[in-house]
Amino acid sequence: MSSVVRALRPHDCATAAALYARCFDAPWERPWSADAFGQLLATPGCFGLMLILDGQAIGMALARVAADEAELLTIGVVPDARRRGGASQLLSTISRRCRRRGARNIFLEVAEDNPAAQRLYQRHHFVVVGQRNAYFDRGKQARAAALIMRLDLQGKN
């Protein structure tokens, strides 16, 4: 995949919201609005990325750094562009930028019923450090637990 990762800017919030809706289109998902992206980007320590391929936005990520900890708030690549390294590219860039901002660890929550995302995070050296039971809404199905994962950024380039 020959793609470019660039900063998510305030004028990109509608595009980011549309990407989010495409990435997470299960009936129980509540898509993030452009206003939600804008409010998060305006929060101190928060930043986002866009993944661009052939001039088209195909992925996004949002993270927040506070003191020496970071949280990956969301990351996604549109379904027809998955399995080509885009999510890894976003995650690597998020990790580098969090480290440069002083984070020693990045935390995230991933659904226990999302093995593809878990494998992505494990390939990037995230480890499970906890669990939140019944965290993710699944509509009429039982709620899914969230695995809390952490990446130690100390000593990473």
C-alpha cells in the first residue's frame, strides 16, 4: 500500500466522521459526529491522523496524551482497504507521536469479540493488562467485554 499519513485537521472532521461510520457500521454502533471529532481535537493533548491513498481518505485515528500516558481513542480503515497495512501505518505513527509528546505508555480498549484488532495490537507489542466486563454494546446480543491493552513506549524508537 502506497499511502500517506497526515495530521487530522479541524476542517477534516466531517470526513473523519464519515470514515468512522464506514469503519464501524454495525447496527449497534453510534457513529461519532463531525462535532464530536472537532471537540476531541480541541481538547488539550488530543490529536488525530488521516490515512490517504490516491487522494482519498481511507482511514483515521485519534489519540490523547495526558502527562506520561496516552490513550488510543479510535482507529479504523474502511473495509475495502483493509489487510494492506494501513492500520499498522496509522498505529505506528500514533505510537511515535505519543512518545514524542512524552507518553511512556499507550492504553486502548478492544472488544473481546474482535480478534482481528487484537492481532493488530499484539503485532505492535500491546499486551492485555485488564478487562472491563459488558463494556461494548452489541444490540440485542450480550454486551462484549473490553480488553484493556497497553504498549510500553520506553526504549522504542
